[in-house]
Amino acid sequence: ESVNNAKARVNRREVNFMIADALNLPFDSDFFDMVICSNATSFIKDKSKAVKEFFRVVKPWGFIATCPMYYVKEPPIEILESISDILGTKLDIKTKKDWLNLFIKRGFEIYYTNDYRFDYQSRKVIKDLVTETINKPHIISLSQVVKEKISYRWENTLSVFNENLSHVGYSVILLRKREE
């Protein structure tokens, strides 16, 4: 679905979208000038192996751009359990230092980093997002009972994520593959 959405948004022939396994990328070594992995690495079980693959496919002196999320303060256990239930997987708790070490031990050097925090959203903002979702064309035509269930679940999900993100920071990190 994501590939189809991307193709619909970019109508250029020189862009190619594909589905691949980050643990076994279908590209030659030293192929890309830059790999952008955003926060997707967070959802890969064997993060070390994925970073090893990123290193393999990036040209010498090429870059990795990543945007990992991490806890800046410890969240209550109930929030961690709720987030894990929503995501359907246990969270792998990492700090910014853990993320940097993951890339550095694979041979990347830190080129640039900037840290950010998520803004806590008011109850009104969450309710407005739920209303916006319910008014989307593919949902508005559903029965009132179904829309109420969607609203209830979506509001609960957004509230849990909002609470979780009040404990989370993220960084924009640019790393460079060293030749030596």
C-alpha cells in the first residue's frame, strides 16, 4: 500500500519504489550516495544487521540519514504496556547514545545531529484529529455504530501515543561512511 501511495505522489520515471528486506538489501555494495532510513530501523528486530546492510550499500564517504526516537525520561510501565499492545510488539527501549553506538560500531562517523522533543497535544487537538478522521470519505459513509467504535478506539490510541511521546525525544542524525 505504501509503495502504491508513493508512486501516486511522485510521477517521475527516474524514481523507482520497491519492497525489500532491510536485512538483505538487493543492491550491490557501495551502491548509494545516501541511505535514508528515518525511524524505520526502530521496528526491525535485528537492528545491528540492518545497519550493517546500510553500511554495505553506501558508497565510501556516503551518508546515512536517520531520525531515531528514544526515551529521554522513563515512562510509566502502564504506558509502555499500552503502546506495546497497540503496536502488537514489545518496545525495544533505546537511548540516543544506544542509537549512536549502533551506527558508530558499524563504521559510521557522526556528521550532524540535532535533538528535538515532541509537543504534548491538548485533548481538543486529539478530538479534532478524531473528527477529521471520521469525516474522511472512506469512513463517513459507514454506519453510526461503526464510526463511534472507530472514534473511540482512535481517540484512545492517540491519547496513549500522546502520553508516551511526552517522554520521547528524537534526533535528526546524519552519519558518514568512513573509508578507513
